[in-house]
Amino acid sequence: MAGQADSLKSILFALFANTAIAIAKGFAALVTGSGAMLAEAIHSVADAGNQLLLILGLRQTRKAPTDDHPLGFGKSIYFWSFLVAVILFSVGGMFSLYEGTHKLMHPEPLTHFWVAIAVLVFAIIAESISLWGCMREVNKERNGRSMSRWLRQSRSSALIVVLGEDIAALLGLVVALVAVAATAVTGDPLWDALGTISIGVLLLIIAFFVAVKVKDLLIGQSVDPAILAELRQFLNSRTEILEVYNLLTMQFGPDAMVAVKARMVSAGSARDMVVVINRVEREFRAAFPIIAWLFFEPDVED
């Protein structure tokens, strides 16, 4: 089966990095009075909050099914991922736009800009480590696919959110560094205000992309196309099956529901057919551990 990523590991990488970065940025914003640095500090605080919500979502996916939720709580990670995109990303983006507009209308000179530059360089290094950790997990799932194709096909909402955060953070840090450096060189606080606004626009773009992607998962999507192809290949390779009529799948967080309708080779008695179907189901589950619910409808040849 295609490699499976560890979303929790990526989230923890990002959580530790963003917590340290938020503290450093907040100190630098207080000392320098930089709007871009303040926007970046709020961005990192929001990112750390994002990771805590994603961890909560991953914990909820492991809850056992109940009478009210017979298919379990796997989709809860999609809710928290959507919440991260719509609320925290958007709040960070809107705050940055507000702060940038305020600085544009009421410019203030920067002080101790070397503090801001040093913190931004530290933050770029820390975010690069976080992105490296995230990309290690992404590459386990890509299975030779391009990044754009993986982003379209992936069902790992938590991993997509963390990747979006890391990319937005790195780009935002570069923008903030350029804005602070330009302000320090020219003495014109306009650059700091424009940098703050640019960070806000960047966050809103990432928020929109992540929200659209997670929306599809909330509505209900099949498993990753690469895994779907492997499921079909397994069934077609079984000597007990003459033809697969239908194969339906649904992703539920880390788990999946699979429904199969297939034409079976005659096994003689009904009891023998039950034994055959049970064997196919058992080996199907063993080959694909993501299958949490399996429904098999046989059709015996004449």
C-alpha cells in the first residue's frame, strides 16, 4: 500500500517551532515598534493555536464508534482543519491587514531594527526546520507524484494545513525581513506598513486554499486515488472473484469505508461461499489497514 504519513509528527514539529518563534517575534515587535513584526507575532500565535486544534482533532478521530456515530469520529479532523483555515488563518490575515493599514495612515519610525532582523533570521531557520519535518511526511504520501498533484489528491487534511502554515510562515518571514530592512535603510516606515499588508494578503490566500480543500473532505471524498487503484488491483487479482462490479470508498480521517459488489466464482454450497468471502475480506483488511468498515456484496456466477 502507498506510504502513510505521520500527521502528528508534523504538527508537533510546527507547534514547537511556532511557540518559540511567537515569543521571539513578540519581544522584537515590542522593542522595535514594527507593524510587520507584530503581524508576524500574531501569525505565529495563531499557528500555534492551529496546531493545538489539530492535535485535538487527531485525538477525537481515535474515539470508538457509538450508536449516534456508528462510523466513528474520523471526520472530526476535517472539522478542526476547516476551523483552523476559516477562523484562525483569517483572523491572522485580517489583523495583519488592519495593522498594516493603521501603520500606513499613522506611520511610526522603527527602533532597534537589528533586533527585528536577528529574530526574523532565527524564525526563518526554525520554520525551515518545521517545513523540513513536514515535507518528510508529505514525501511518504506522494509516492512519486508531483506536489501539485499530491495537493489535489491527498486526503490528509492535517498535513495539508501544516504544510500551508509552514509555507505561509516562511514567505511571511521573508516579506517581513525585506520590509524591516528596507525601512531601516530608507528610514521610511511605508515599507513596514506595506510588508504588514502583504503578510495579511498571503494569510488570506492560504486560508482560502485550505478551506476549499478541506470542504471537499467534509462533504465526503473517496480514498486517495493511488490507494483506490491499489484496492481495485487487489480485488482483480483474487482468483475467487470473476469481476468487480462496483467499488465505493469514503475517507474518514485516518480510516476508510469500503463497499464492494463483485461476481464470485461458484464455491458449491452457501456455507462454502461464506468461507470464501470471509477469507477475501480478512486478507483485504490485512493488506489495507486503513479499512475500518468493509461491506462485501457477492454475486455468484450461474
